[in-house]
Amino acid sequence: MDGVHDLGGMQGFGAVVVEPGEPVFHEQWERRAAVITFGSFLAGASNGGQFRHSIERMDPSHYLDSTYYEHWLTGVATRLVEAGLITRDDLEERTGGPFPLSRPDRGMRVDDPGADVTEARFAVGDQVRVRNWHPPGHTRCPRYVRGHKGTIVRIDIVASVPDIEAHSPSSRNEPTYSVRFEAAELWGEPGDPVHVDLWDNYLEPTDER
Amino acid sequence: MDGVHDLGGMQGFGAVVVEPGEPVFHEQWERRAAVITFGSFLAGASNGGQFRHSIERMDPSHYLDSTYYEHWLTGVATRLVEAGLITRDDLEERTGGPFPLSRPDRGMRVDDPGADVTEARFAVGDQVRVRNWHPPGHTRCPRYVRGHKGTIVRIDIVASVPDIEAHSPSSRNEPTYSVRFEAAELWGEPGDPVHVDLWDNYLEPTDER
Amino acid sequence: MSAETGTHHHPRPTSPIEDRVAALEALLVDKGIIDTDALDGIVEHYEHELGPMNGAKVVGRAWVDPDYKRRLLADGTTAISELGFAGPEGDHLVVVENTPSVHNVIVCTLCSCYPWPVLGLPPRWYKSPPYRSRMVREPRALLREMGCEIDDGTEIRVWDSSAEVRYLVLPMQPDGTDGLTEDELTALVTRDSMIGVAVL
Amino acid sequence: MSAETGTHHHPRPTSPIEDRVAALEALLVDKGIIDTDALDGIVEHYEHELGPMNGAKVVGRAWVDPDYKRRLLADGTTAISELGFAGPEGDHLVVVENTPSVHNVIVCTLCSCYPWPVLGLPPRWYKSPPYRSRMVREPRALLREMGCEIDDGTEIRVWDSSAEVRYLVLPMQPDGTDGLTEDELTALVTRDSMIGVAVL
């Protein structure tokens, strides 16, 4: 999903503001939001892909206007309502007012995720190109690398593909890689390289291997 | 500038809400914002590129949270302050409170825009590729076509390049084209084509002319 | 409304929009930068004299006059100015014709460019993030959502007005209207059909 | 704060965040979905037991023990677990070493992935749109803005933690600290140096 959460390379957000001596939690509600979030994971309300996608589906201006623990709260509440464990009416009655949830999931449901891939298709040093695709559901492939060429620099673990686990009752495992992209390739001008960690199916071989 | 204004292809904004019998202006302040905007153009506060860029530089969540005439108001006020015709202090004193302006211009100043280009470099039917670049300033080349191949379908007028007029005391004219992009090229899946109007320097020849 | 300056960690709520507009207007008048008497007339012109009734006249004429239609498709700006419609956001008008095999629809993904002389100032939905983001990515699904079902065999052509051209869609004349007068035909033409989010 | 549901044309202001959090917690407790007594302990652990003091011990050890450093760079997860640090957001740790020719910095552009066992929960700026958007696009300029000037001859390597790996930067040991003990060295190591937005 090409949402506002996919921030890599976006411009116009201004300066990074560092708060000296920042506490772990700024307000008691942040601590309680963390308690609720960890609890909902223990209750099995979401896997990682489902939870991240529930945050990505927040209204874009709500996403930008709110901080991290409000994202968690909104995502967790959305998932619990979608799982039928609570209702939005219950929530708003208890709250005494509106409780904004995330937008509906528009990802394609995957009934058959296919077989696990356990062998790495690429070796360190291989040139690869990131596929150009724009799925309406969850993905961990940032938009700023799509269609671009990079070089495999590290082979990591075989792990569940987030794009599938977010939209399927099942899952598929694939190798993951760290891929180096030169600045000129990404941005059209010289600069420092960026390394992005990508699942096997995000990548295609290039003619320049 | 890859800002939130560059909305083509973005996902997560929900349904288009049509208001039946919508008036031209919903509130008196919208009409007054239009008056102010037209007046500031007559006063020479901005050219088109400068005005559009002043809106693109709005804080991203302010941009998404506000409607069109508030964009105009914010852009016009920003330009008038930047031109030294009014000050922010004057504005906030009159307002009796905060008056948010857009962020500073981060575009590269262009002192020598180069010679006008009056001959079209491409002919109808030519294959072209949109340059991959991500300028920090104004451009009218949407992000969703950058790096992609298309076909020239129409040659339009020779016009001032917005990227330059927004950041230069001078300007450069170039031919403009309408370029057709197939859905598979843009989004990686079949669909209907999109035509985008682009200045000459946004385009490169491909090997497949 | 939530416009804030600075970071969202230290919100600085903005003044009401009405106060901001009034303050800027008063300041510009006091400094002699704008003359609201003249401007009021201009804005009233935009509000009352421009609008889809102009575009409808162009469409009605094209339906009854094949020679006008030919000129309209060859050079929209000139043919439209024959009917007295011209001005800002209308200096370079291109008319795209719907046929049984092609449906056209217009959008401006980067801001909200729109052919003012023939359609007036744009409606809110045209300027909204959902319309601007989705019309290029999933035109067929979005048109269906907006109540405009396009046959699978018909290509949808999306026109993103990103440069100087402003587009007007020439809708197909509805079946069974051949006997109508130009005025009667003009009365059938809607704004949405000239944007391309409706068929007649 | 301005969270609204629906379109911005018909704003529906949200309830205060404190009310929303309290309502959801009460609802989940009443329904027996969460057990806050157990969870309070977990969150207290995250708040007080995890943090940059853990990562600093890893760095201090690597500076005094070349064999540990070798193992740390070869297999971060295992070498870090030797010191007792492991758990969620730390199952696959990769340590990237700063040298005179390479400076490393970590970011998560899609959300806010961060190596919890060694750095704790992330600071707000790490999770903010400015940091996430700019660190991949203009790392050198952003580091300079944050007070971290990197020599032109030094390559900056940005690591976007978009999959399962969480990164820790191994900063260079400051000049003139060769005689210090491991504990003294550990005390020099800052959170920001292990993210890569500062040098020591």
C-alpha cells in the first residue's frame, strides 16, 4: 500500500526535533497503550503483518497528526474490532465519544500462499532489480526502491512474507536479503548508499548479474 | 519536491465524497480567500510556479487537514511574507493568534536558466522515458511517472518551465507534450492508460524510438 | 481542523480560518496592496458567470454542428472562444471525445487544475486527496464507485492536467435525442459528464 | 491533535487520547482479553531494564576484547545474547562497524523498527516523519543538521530496517581512551552513537 506511512525519500516534513533527556513514556496514557498493545499480541489478535497494516490503514492525516503510541492504540483497537472481540459501539460508549479506527483492509486475500522458499535465489554480489508493483495491501517493500537496481550485500534468515501473513490464514517463508542501492540509482544524483532489507519475491534478476 | 501534494497513485484516502448541489463557495471566508488570492496575483506577489510551490511547502498534515481555499490563503500569505510586503508578526497581531505559514523554500536557486527551447525534441508516436530525479524544489513532473516509459500523443505549447520560474528571477520556455503511459508500466498490472502533460526536460529518449 | 505549525509534539493550534482570512484581507487593504472593490467584481464573475452551463453550450453546439465539432476537437481554445468563453485556466483547452470504444476522464494529481471558463471553479471532491490519488491508479473502480459504470470493452483514458492544457470531455449524445434542439440538448449536459465521471 | 474520521469536509473531532486508552483498557479487562497485572510487569521491564545502557555494554566489550568484537560482527545476535540481551525486536541483530572510511546510521522508513534489547524503546524523533523521510534521501545533510559532521571522504551507509534484522552501530572508540577500563569505556557510549546520528 502506497500510503503516507511509506516515508522514505518524502520531502517537506521539516527539521528533526530532538528532545533532550526524553523519558521512555511522556504520559501515563502512552504506558497504558503499550500495555494494551502487548496484551493484544498475547491474546493473538494480530500477527506482525496484520498489526503493521492496521496502522498503515489509519486515515493519512490522523497518522501524521498523532504519535507512535496513538498509532499502536488505533491499530490494536481496529484489529480487535475486526476480529470480533469487541465492537466499535462498545468502544465509543465507554469512551463517551468518537474513537477513530483505521480504514478497511483493501488487500487481496491470499488463500494459497504457495510453498516455502528455503534456498536463497541470489548470492552476495548479485545485481537485482526490485519489482515494480503497487499492491493495495501490506508490503515491506518501500516505494522508493521499487523498479530500482541494487546489489545483494547480505543473506539473512528465511522468514514469513509480511505481504502474505497480513492477508492470509496461512503464511509463506522466504529468504531475506540486505540490498545496497547507490544514491544515483535512487535519486538521480550522487550521494551515500542506502541498504534495504527485502524478501526474495520483491526481487528480480537483472541482465547484469 | 516529493511532498504529500503529489497524490497520484497514493492509497489509503478512502472514498470520494460528492456533495449534491454544492455551492461555489461554502462559506464567506472562502470567497474572501479567493479575493485575496486574485489580488495578490494582480499585485505581482507570485508567478504560477511560486504560488503552487508555496502551497506544496505547507506542513503535510496541515495540507491534508485543510481544504483548497485554506491552501490558497496559506500560500498567498507565505509568499507575501517572503516578498517582504507584510510580516508574520503583523499577520498574527491582526489575527489575534497563530497564523501558520508554509515551510521555507528548499529549491535550488537558478541564476541562469539557459536558452529557450522552441523546437519539439520529440514527435507524436515517439517512445520516451521520464527522468528519474527528485528535486527539493518545485516540479510539475508527478512522482508516479518518474523513470517510466511512455509515448508522445500530442505536442502542446512552448511554455515557461515551472521548476525554473519557481526558483529563478528569470525563466526558460520549453515545449510541452502529452505522454501516454500504460497501466502495466506504471503499476505493474493491467489497467487503463494515463496521460500526463510534461515539459521537454522531464523526458529522455529511449532506445526503442 | 487541526493545522499546526512546528512538530506535532508541540502543537500550536491555529487561529480560526475566518480570523486568518479577515486579518490578511484587512492588512492588504490597509497597505494598499489589494483593491477589494475591483476584486469583488472578479470573484462574483467567477462565481456567477462561469460554470458548467458554459461547457454545456459547447457540447450542445458540437452535437448539432459537425463542422463546429471538427474545429472543437482540432483546436479547443479557438472553437470555445467563438462562444465567448476564455480567460484564466482556459488559455489552452483540449477537448477529448467519448466514443463507444473510449471514455475520457480528467484529474489534476498535483493540485486542482480545471477548465474554469467552461466549468467554473472546481467542486471539493475534484480537489480532494481521494479523487486525486485514485483516478490515475484505479480509474475503472473509482468511476464505478462514483456510479459511472464503463463497459469492459471501452478503454478509459485518464488525463492528468499537469502542465498548461486544461481538458474538457465531450460526452456522447444520449440515445433518442436526435430530434431535440440545440437548447434542449444543452440542458441535458451535466458538469460530471464533462469531467468524465458520468455518462449521459 | 486533530484526528478526525471520515473526510475533512465533515470533521468528527475525536475523543481525548486519554479517554480512548482508558476505555479500551477497561473493555479488554472486563472481557478477560488482557491481564494487566502481568502486562504491567512486562512494560516496566521495557521501561527500566532495556535501554542504551545495554548496548553500551556490548560496545565497551567489543572495544576491549578483539575476539568478542570479531564474533559480534560475525553474528550479532549470538554475541549480544552472551551478555544477556535478547528478546522481541532483537531476534536477528546485525552490528555494523564504523571505521575512518565508513559511517553507519540506522532508520526504519516504514514504521519504527529498533533494536529493543540493546537500545530500549525508540525516542520520538526516531519515529518522526522528518527522520524517517530524510535519512535515506539526504543522510549527510541531515546528520550535519543533527550536529554530526561526517568527513567528505567517509562513506555514509544508511540501513533501512525493513525486514527482520535490527541494527546496532558499533561506534569508533574515541581517541585517547586506550587506558580506560571496560566500565569506563562503556560509560562513554551514547544511544545516539549506536543509532549512528552521533560520533564519540
